[in-house]
Amino acid sequence: MPVYGYLEKFQKDQDWGRYIAVLKNYFGANGITDGVKKRQILLASVGLETYDLICALVAPLPPEEKTFEELVTIVQDHVSPPPSKIVSRFRFYTLSRKEGESISSFVVKLRQAAQDCKFTDLNEHLRDRFIVAIGDDKIQARLLSMSDDVTFAKALQVAIAMESAQANTEDIQAAAAASSVSGASAVCESKRKSVRSTHLVEQEDTGAISEDSELECYTICNVSSLKNSAIEVPMEVQSRYLTMQVDTGAAISLISKSTYKMMFSGIPLEKFKKRLTTYTGQVIKVYGCAKVDVKYGDQRVSCLPLVVVEQDGPSLLGRNWLAHIRLDWPNICSVMQDRVDDVLAEYPEVFRCNLGEYKGSPVKLYIEKTAKPRFFKARPVPYAIKKKVQEAIEKNVQLGIWESTDYSDWAAPLVPILKSDGSVRLCGDYKITVNQVCRVDPYPLPRIEDIFAELRGGQTFTKIDLHSAYSQIPIHHEYQEYLTVNTHMGLFKVKRLPFGVNAAVGIFQRIICNVLRGLEGVSVYLDDILVTGKDDREHIHNLENVLIRLRDAGLQVKKKKCSFLQQSVEYLGHRIDAEGLHPTDEKVLVHYNPDLPLRLECDASPRGLGAVLSHKFSDGIERPVAFSSRTLTKAESNYSQTDREGLALVFGVIRFHQYIYGRNFTLIKDHKPLTYLFGREAASPTMASPRVRRWALTLSAYDYNIQYKKGKDNSNADALSRLPLPDLPRRVHTPEELNLVIGMLNSSQVVSDDAIRRETRREPIFSQVLQWVRWGWPGKDSGGVYGPYYIRRYEISLKDGCLLWGSRVIIPEGSRGAVLGLLHDTHIGITRMKVLGRSYVWWPGIDKDIEGTVKACQECDKHQNAPELAELHPWEWPSVPWSRIHVDHAGPFMGKLFLIVVDSHSKWMEVKLVSSTSTNVAIDALNSIFATHGLPVTLVSDNGTAFTSEEFGKYCEKSGIKHIRSAPRHPSTNGLAERAVQTFKSCMKKMEESLPRSVRLNRFLFKYRNTPQSNTQQTPSQLLMNREIRTPLSMIQGDLTTRILRKQEAQCKAHDGRVKTRYYIEGDQVYTHFGGPKFEWVPGTIQSATGPLSYIIKLVDGRVVKRHVDHIRSRHTTVIPRPNDDEVVPEPLLNEPPPCFPVEIPPHSPAPRVSVPRVSAPGVTNSPDSSVQVPEMTAPANITATPTPRRSGRIRHPPDRLE
């Protein structure tokens, strides 16, 4: 069957409706009616690019599951979306009749504009808009005078009639006035000249205002409440892009003081003598005036005045600039801006100020399986920012970014960084922990060629900036521990993707690409999203699609950092506009190739910074891709050499961020200390200056290797730094802790930064160190006084002419006394002075100087705390009872006084009730006690009046007692008595109150004296009287003999229950063994019994040995089992008494006592003729004969091994 027609693949610039119409004609011509075949032909003919588009539009379903009609509709909605009703109505309501345009022509445009408005009553809307936009006062007045029910056709008829009448009238008047045309021209010319001259005068007055004149500045800070937003234009001021609001009511152009300090702080200010007021008459305080060079498009104007005011507000473009600059009003006043505002208002979820959270799956890290945990302790936080760091930590916890944890095997130290607005950004030093074991996410970054291909054909461009992009991506709970941060407030798990992790780049690029995949006119490179379209309508449609995807993904956008419908944008180092792709201002020597290695050379001089980005080709030759340089500010020129070199690194990295971010590159420096400060394997320097720590953290977000190159080989970057462009940085931020240190010194009446600066230049040592910091340190340590500075050379910096070690000012010798006085003015002590000093100042030997200052202070010495307690020196324990006693009074207690006496040897306590603490009463009580126990050798007491009196001293002397008193206010010397008082009071309180006091006292003494003491482990009665007093508890234990017999009975019962009792008689054939390494059974014969369980055995070799029954076994069946009570003994045993017999042990009775004579072992101590006597035993009742003892006549010879 022949095929009619030919199908071409669909091109992007073709109309989809026309293509489908051709396809349907093809189906009709070839008789194709099956829906499946129509779908197959469609998918086969559209081309690979359109097929991929269809797959993306119908995902996750395959295109084969859709019908032909569904696929056509899906593609139609994508490539040719239906016009927006809001946009169509906006155009309809803003359409007006142009001057000279006929009413008929205007009506045609009005009807065309109403086609897509979808009005329910089209004629009524046409009538209303026609009357409003007619553009002729007379016709409009005539139409407004008509009744409300007038139709659009009637209004059009009346308007055309009046238009025709007006035209005829003008023709008649022109013919009648033909004779006087020259005079009218003169008048008109005269009027024209008058108007022109008036305009010129106004222009001159605007530019030349007297010094005492008053200028009006109509600020537009409150226009946000109006429907129309402010008109903003981008201006290039001193090579810095500044967005300014057009304000024709302002006589001059101005910026705020904060904007000046952030962007133009290097430009000198002049005094501005004129007075500025607002529309309401309020005076605006002026900070100064600067002369700037301005560029707008192709227009360049030099030395325009720019006034700087104190108050914050938008930057205003006033009439003095508008007189010299012609604005591009058609593009500025684009009506699509209102449409953008409407679109943004439809998606408030995307523009909230809250932190978003990605709704997809939490991300995972690729950690090596053999990775060992890396835990680093928290680093100290400077006191100047400690409060801000704590607030930032609490904020991260509140936002769900961090979570407190008690334990973690992994921990990276916290690195707090001060931002330009004074707030703190918290980061972890991951390059020494997880980055060493975490694999980089392999997701590729898009090629620049592919990105620009997506943007081809765009007319306007929108840049979208995500709010804290990385922090919106959640981390899987299994991998949060690897990102734990160790702070001074404890450990915190990181629950969101943090800044500084090497895998973050690929992870984020993969996520954002998946979110925005398949959208037309959208380019994504990390957190930069660029949207465009072939016209404004397509641009708005693409923007809506992006916002919908971001909303569905849970991502948030920072609106104030976004720019919408811009004529041109800078993206990835290029400028993009409707005309195409253009290079930026810097020279590009070699085309950037993402497949070639990147090298970034940086260098600094006392004047400027230089950076060269280059490619290294396969032949080893380096060719530069781009270069950049700028001049140092006045503050930066005072940096130390190390800080200037570090600034050059950061300058180059930030300048070429679009080229190097997400790629591995090599940093080249000719300053070797930076390889240690910023090396990838090195921890962030803790004692370096705050700016260096901030730079180290900035560089940690990049994948680089730092390499040292000699200065003579770093010529390109060196030349750029010595011949820099006159560009200045937007802002030079001084770390807050440095401002705090200098501010503290300035506020002091004792020492100031000027004094320190003078002393630093004056003193020889400091002036030499200052030169080294500025121009470089020597290669070797010269030792001596310079040693402490040399070992800290990588951490010493320069600020306002003062040397700093980290954030601490190095104090010259001439100012140290004043600083010590400042630290010691409140006498806070050595430790606190050191803590305070270490937060702000340093010099070699500061700790010793602080200690010497405190020790030399008389006031501190006078009010010093008590010294540390002396070592414990216990009393020597007396070896004899009642040789040393301790006495003390207790009370008033329970309404009475008591005298307590304790024996130091036995801890025996005596308690006597006394009537007072007088000496006589105490002596009477002691005599009562001594009558029982005798006089002691030593008596120890406190310094009570009863014991310090002369009478008591004579009493002790007369009695032969040595009296020792404890030191005043040191009761522990008499600690034994003090403890006895405490024990006495405690026990008396706890006993029943109903008992009489005497009963409680006796019970206490009885129990105390019979309780073992913790140190002696014996009772006081045992030690004092050498016996135990009989108590109710001792009666429970019973007689000692009975307890022993019961114990033996229990042992026998336990043992005999497990074994079978064996007995042998004389003549039994047995085996015995000697043990030892050669174990063997030796035959023998029982000679006699030496006890219930031991026997004398004669061996076959003639030796006689003694063995226990456990070492004997029968050679014949001669074991006599133990007879029971009901067994009958054989008759032969009754008639002929055996020399040995079994001993019956009745059950549940103690073992009989057997007296066994001592038997010496053969060959050791026995003589050859020694005999073994059989002990005398009591025979059982059923045996009447008594065994006769026998002696062995055999001569014994000891074995050779015993000789």
C-alpha cells in the first residue's frame, strides 16, 4: 500500500497546532484510524529532543500509557500555553487611543485585546473601556451624558459621528485662516522660544544652587503602601553596581551612610554646605558628599555629586543626575512588572521568611566503611562574641538545624564567623573530620555550554536566590552523628546539610536539578536559578512553573535577593542579554574548558592584590583564562604580610567563584605560611587573627589543593598586584572582637591605642617585629627576645599600627604596667586576671607578670583567703587503755549539760550529767570517772573556761596528768571528743521521747560500749576490760563447744553422703600409689590400721608405707561394707578378734575422737627398727575381743630418691 506524504520532526520554533494539523492530514491520507498507531507515529516522528520533552511531561508514566489525544494536549499546553486571563485583561484595561488614531482603528485593537479576556458580557466591557480610553474630551463628555443602558454599538455610532464632524470643522477653519498663516507662525515661534528659554533657566538653577539654599528631597520610602512600586534602575557608580530609585522630586542624588560604608568607603568625602529637607519640612542630616563617575548603558558621566545622608533608606536618583543621564524609559516602565508582582503574590509559601525544608528523602553521605571516628574538643570562644555565639546556637536548635546530644563518636570543633551585619555564622571545621573519610557526591555539575543553550532566545531574565539553600536540605538520621559539632555548650548533631562538607556541592546540585527537571527556559547551577522566555508572557509562565516546583518541594526563596525581568544579568562570569552571550569586563585569554585542570595564582603587594586563573594543558603549558586585580584600601594596606597574602587568596577565590566552585583546583602562593594556615589537612588556626579564621572557613567550602611556588616564578600574579586597577572592595569588615579590644583600650584612662601604637614603633624589639610582620619573617629563628614572637609568626597580624596575636593586642613593655593596672583595678585575683588578660592582651611572660602584680598588691595580701588546709595529722594510737582521754561538754542539750569522756585506745565513752560548765563541777565529774578507771596519762580538751582555768591546771598537775588543749577555733584537734558529742546527741534524739532521759542514756552507753568500732574492729569493752560483756545478742550465739561440734557434724554429713565407706583388715590384698609424674598402682598387703581412714601397707618389694583410704583400692574382694544396725556380724569375726576392724559411725552423730600416735614417714625420721603402734580404739558393741597391738620387725630402707 503506498504511503502519501512525508513527516518531518518537530522543531522548537514551529507551531505545535500546525504540526498536529499536518499529522492528522497524514493520518487521513493514509487511512490511519487506530489510536495506538497514531500514538506510535507521533512518537516516532517528533524527533529525539521532543520525545525527551514528552517523557519528562508525562513522568513518571511512560508515553506509551497515554493516548494520542492526551499526548497532543499535554504538549500543546506546554509549548503554547493558553494566554493568561489576568494578563489579557491587564492589556485590555491599559489600552488607550493614541493621538491621531481613528476611532475605527482603535475599536479593532480593543476587540482584539478582548479576545482572551473571557468576559461574561463582552459588549458591556467594550463600551466601558471605549468611553474611558477615547482620548477626546468632547466625545467623552457626550458619551458620559448618555443613559446607563446605552449599548456599545450606539456609543460607537455617536463617537464616529462626532469624529467626522470635528474633522470637517477643522478643514473649514484651516481654509479661512490661510491668509494669516505667517503671523500665527511668528506668534507660535515666539511662544516656542519663550518656553524653551524658560526650560533652560530652570535647568541652570537646578545645577547651580547657592550655598545657603534649601533643597527638597522627596523620599519614597513609603511607596510600598501604594499600588505601583518604585521605579528602580541599575547604575554603575565607581565600577560598583548600585540600584537607585528614580525620584524626580529630589533635587539631588543621595545614598545612606550604611550604603557608603559598605560600597564606597574608599572614596573621600567633601563637606556639603547645603541644607536638605523632606517634603514635610524635616531636615535631613548630611554625612558628606562624594564626586563619583557614573555609567548607565553606553552613557558615561564623570564627577557627579553624590550626597551621603545619616539616615537609612533607598538610594535616590535625583534631578541633578537626570539632567546628565537619559534613562531608558520604555524598558523601565514595562507593565509586566505589575504582572510579576501578581505572580509573586500567588505563591506566598515560597517567599516566607522562614527556613524551608526539602520534602524529598533526606540525603545520605558516602562514608568509608573502615573510617575511624574523629573527635575534637571544643575550641574556646572569645568573650567578645560568646553571647552572640550562644544566641546563634539557640537559634539553630529552634529552627531544627541542630539538635543537642549527650554523646557522639564524631565531633568537629565549632568555628564562629562574624558576618558583615554583626551576626554570627556557625560552621564546623569538617576538613579535619568527615571530609577525610567522606566521598564526594559524583553528580556532575552542568557544563556552561549546556546552561547557555537553555537560555538562548531569552529577552528578559530573572535570577532567583534560595534562602539558606544548603540548610533547607535535611540529613538522614543515620548520618547526623558524622556532622556533630563540638561547642562550649556541648555537642550538637547537625540535621541539615551544612556548609563546608565536601559532598554538599554534588548533593545540592542533584536535588535542585531533580526539582526543576524538564522546565523550559530554566537554568540551574547550584543555588543560582535563572529563568527566561522568548517574550514576557512566556517568561512569566516559566517563572510560575519554577515557583510551583519550589513550593511543592518545600523550598524557600529570599525575595530581596531576587531580581525579576532584568534586561541583562551576569551569570557564570558572562553577561547575558537579549542579544546573546557577552564576556564580562575582564579579559579572557583562553576559553574556559571544564575538562582541563584549573590553577589559581594569587599574590599581594603593599599596594594591591592580583589573581590569575589559568588552564594547564597536556603539554604542561599554563595559559591564563582570566585575571583580576584591585587596589588595597587604607586599612588593608596596614595588614601584615601574611594577612595580605591570605586576603589575596580569598579575593581570587571569590572573584572566580563561578569558575571554580564545585571543581577541584590548585591554589598557587609564594608565601609558604599559607600552606600551613589554609592547607586542606590542617585544622582551622585557633590563634590566628579573626579575619584569617574567617578566610579559612570561606576556603573550606572549595575543593582545592594549595601549592607553594617561589616568588620569582609567580610573575603574573605579582605583576597584577604591583600594578592594580583602581578598584576598591565594597566593604572592608573589621572583626568585631578587634573593634572591642581597641574600643576597650580607647575608653581606658590609663592606656590607649595611640599609646600602644607609639610604644610599638619606639621600642627596638617591637619595631623589628613590626617590620617582619609587614615585609616578611626571616628564614630562621634568631632566638633570644624574638623567640616568643617567631614561634607565633603565622598568628601575629597588624591592626591600626598595633600588633595582634589572634584577637589579642600585643602590649609593648612601656605600656604593660598600665595594662596590668587596668586588669587589676578591681582586685579580681590571679586566675580571673589571667582569663581577662587572655581575652584581650598578650606579651611574653604575661602570666608571671600578672602573678607578680597580685602578690605585690598589699590590699590583695591583706584580704587574701585563708590558706589551704594542712595535711591530716592523726593522734598516735595509745597502746595501753585509758592512757589518753578526750573530754568535752555537750549542751545545753535536752535542757541539760553533759560531760563526755572518751578513751583514745578503746573508744570507751563515759557520759556524766553536770549542772554547769564550771571547773569545780568538771573536776567532780572526772573524779567520779577516775575512781573506776584510774588516772590517765594525758587529757585532751578544747579551750572552754572549765579547762583553761588556773584551778583545772593545778588539778591536772597534782594528779600527774598532762593537759593538752586544742588550737583556738580548730575543733578538729579534739576531734574524738567532738565526734563523740555528735554521736551522743544523734542517738539520744532518735530514741523514744517517752522514755526517761536516764533510761535513754543507759541504753545508749550499753549499746555503744558493746558495738565494734570502725577503726579498731573491736568493742570498747573488749579493749578496755579484755572481755566481752554479756548482752542479749550474745545469748543468741550459744556455747562455743556446741557450735564447733555442730559444724563438724554438718561437714561429715555433707561429705559422707557423697562417698561409700571402705574398711580393710590385716592381710587384705590391695593396690596403692605414690603419685608423682609416673603414676602407677603398686601391690601390697594391709599390715594394720592407724586410724579410721589410714592404714600401714607392706609392698611386694618389702617397703612399708602409710596411706589414706582414698589412695587404696582392693586387689581382691576384701572390702567390708559398712554394717547397718540390723545386720549380723559373721561368726568367725566374733570368735577370732581381728587385729583391725571397721569402726561403726552411727548416723546423725559426731565422729568418734580417735587418739592416733604420731607416725613418721618411712625413710625420713624413723629408725629402721621403729614400729608403728595401732591406736587404742573402742570396738563396736557386737565385738567382744580387744585387738592386740603389733610391731613390725622389718628393717626399713629409704628409697634412693630420698637419700
